Amino acid sequence: MKALRNTRQDAGEPGGSGVESNRDFDFTSADFERIRALIHRRAGISLSDHKRDMAYSRLARRLRTLGLDSFREYLDQLEARNDTAEWEAFTNALTTNLTAFFREAHHFPILADFVKRRAGGPGAQPVSVWCSAASTGEEPYSIAMTLVEALGDRAAREARVLATDLDTQVLAKADAGVYSFDQVKHLSPERLKRFFFKGTGSHSGLVKVRPELRAMIKFEQLNLTDADYGLRTTFDAIFCRNVMIYFDKPTQAQVLTRFEPLMKPDGLLFAGHSENFTYVTQAFRLRGQTVYELTRGAAGSAAPRRANDAIGVPA
């Protein structure tokens, strides 16, 4: 992203006005601080100073769309009006969605071995996995493919993947399950043939997830900073990868506390490659490379849940 910050001093510097020029709109230090406060309150995201240009670039599009003249006017309207759609657009603009099929590949063999042991144990129940930052769908579809390969088609049909994200735009793309061939080019020919349809004619260069794989996944919007997720099941594993880096430590601790009663005994929590929960909570202990397990064998003090409880949020 091209920086445009060098033509006028910032308010934090001696003699600075707080306004940066060479832009379509004035963007003051006060504007950025308001944005930081609003997105933290709304989504738990802590925007660092170096995200200032990103915030301007993405939200300037909203000002142009709405025909507004300043960030102050936009933020005043955002706070004054209970406009759910605009709050959603504001949040979507400031969230980052970087993902790929089988990203951080070392996690998926661990998941495969784990669910095979669970499925083969006494009183085995259908496997359930929560992907808490689904983005455009590559991660939950990778989880579902892993379950099919580990459990076989028949057992995998009973398995369920809950895929949630804060950003409704990326969830819509995930739900559609359509990708460019460039996005799946690193998958093996066997996986491509087993799990995708290849587009032809006007859809040449695209692939679409097969319906039997898509049927394993439920896509829902969910904000990880909400006090109550409203979920009605417990999970064998939770993927929360490359999300916590956007939260401050108190928010991380709150999220992990909410995860604990949602996990089945001895459940696994998968983190991103640059995330470390060891000093954030005592509820989980490190089991392997960015893989955690519950510190105690029982899922907190939560009451036992029925095995066939539906994954989802209340209607």
C-alpha cells in the first residue's frame, strides 16, 4: 500500500496539525483514534499505529460511497445512527482475510490422527470442529476434507464443522464454495477430483466445492468478543488461527475463557504460527507446535451436552 504521509506533520509532532495532505479527505490523529476505539469496542480488534494508512484507504471508500466530505462526518453518523448495515460495512472494511487451503499444513495430520482415535474409542460420538475465523472458506473446507480422509465418507457425513466469521462478505464467498484454479493449484490431483467440480465454458478457470463436502459445514456470523456465543454444542477441536494477533491480551484471555466450556474433554485448540497462549490462560497447555489441549480432562463446569445437539446459534 502506498504511503501518503510525508507532506504535513502529525499532531503528535512539534507544530503538527494532525492532518495529512495529498489525500481526498482530511485524516487527523483524532479521526484515527476514534476509529481505533470504535473497532476495538465493536470487534475487539486492536489497530496499531502502522495500520493508519490501511484504515484511511479502506474507510475512504465508504466516504466516497456515501458522498461524505470528512472522516469526522462519517464517524459522527456511524455513532449517532443505529445503522446495522453501515456498522457491518465499517467492521468488514477493517478486518483482514488472508487464508489458503491447508495453510499451516502441519495442523491437519494432527487433526486427522486425533479424530481417528476419537471415532474409534468406546461410546464414540460424531466429530464436531469449530473454525472460528472462516474467512473465505479455505480453512473450514480443509478441515472437512481432512475429516473425510481420516474417517471415510460414511462417518464423515455425520461429522460437522461450524465455520464462523465476523465479516459477512467473506462468509458469503465461503458459502458459495467457488474458487479460482489458482487458489487450489497446490492441492493434489486426487483432492481436486474428489472434492471439487471443475468449471467449463464461462466458468472455465474456476472450481466449486462438491455438495457432499459443503453439506458438512454450517456457516454463521459470530463475533468472538461477544459475551455469549449462543452455541448449543461442544467441540472436539477449535481452530482459532491468526485471529488473536489482532486482539490485546485482555481480549485474548476473554475469548479463551469462552472457548473452555465449549470443548469436549481432551479437546484440541489450534492456534496460528505467531500466536502463543501459554502466558494468556491456564485453561490450555501447549501440546505441540501451536496446538493446545485443555488443562483438565473435563470441559470446565459446563453441563454435559447431548451428542446430537445442533451446531448453531439460536434463531
